[in-house]
Amino acid sequence: MTKYQALPALAALLLAPIFLYLFFEQNTEAETCCPPPPRPAMVPRYPQNTSVTVYIDTTGLNTSSGFSDLEKQAVKDGIESWNGQPNNSGVTFSVQETNNPPTLPSKAHVVVVQYVDQQNAAAIADTQTFSSGEFVSNRIRFFQNIRNVFNIPQNQPPFVRTVTRHEGGQLWVLEIKRLWSGNDDHETWIRCRRIYYAV
């Protein structure tokens, strides 16, 4: 196989995660039957009714080593989309931009969002959780994979927002807990793939 014959296969391989994310985001909102994956009990969680400050690291903004303005706005939108959701967490995210984010672990409930200028074969983004006494902090890292899209101005913002929402759902989760739908003999999952605080 020549390098020119391999290009379509390579392009499909690089774009597959993007299409899967977008497909899942559009096709799971109405589902009420599939349980999201559990996290181990020892992973620290934000307490209910907590205000969490999210720092988007703007170091290298609009260069190859940092977020672009489009990416930064999509991350902000994705994080803030969790505010006010009917999930009984009471967690509210307040987003700030800074080129000097706090060191983690922190003596406050915070999230630091950073861009990593390298491809990652295992993840488009990941979340690392820390604790310091009663305080919980998280680092979300977005890898260069978020730029593996065609027509970046049109396609990248919804993709990055979807990835952010996925990572954001892991910031304050408990082990799997069901939410009662209001019917004593019926349990349901609200927004498939999300883990919520139990009622």
C-alpha cells in the first residue's frame, strides 16, 4: 500500500472519534435507560450546592501552543451548560480566563482547563481529580486532537463543546445513583451518560 492509498484510512481513523462524539451527543439526550459509567468511591467529589470556579488557561492564546478564541468559547459554553440542570447536585460553575491559573491541588473548589499541544491516541481530553482537605479540584486537559476536524470555524466549536460537556459531567459525579422520576415504582436515568447526585 502506498502512502497515498493509506491517506483515506488515516483520515477515517482520525475523524472517527469526532463523529462518535457528535453522534452520541445528539442521540443520547432522549434516552432514559442506559446507566453512565461509575467512578470509584474514593474519587473526591464536589459537595452538593457548591460554587466552583473554572479557570481557562489562556497561556499561548491564539497560538499553536494554546487555545484559540473559538476553542476557549466552546469550553466556556460546555462547562456553563451544566448550570441549572435538574440533577440535584446544586453545583454551579463560574468560568474565568487567566494566564496564571492556580496550582493544584488547591485550597478552594476549582477546575483548571488547559490545552496540551500534542496528539493523544487514548483520549481527546481527560480529567484529573485532586483533593486538599475538604477542597476538591480538577484539571481538564484538551489535547491537539480537538483540532482534527474539517472546516474548523463551523465544525470545531460544537465538537469542543460536546467534549467539554462530557468532561464536565465527570467533575462532580458520585458513584452511580438513580434519580427517582416521581413515580414510586419507576426509576429512570436523566440524560443518559451523566451521573447525578441521588435525590
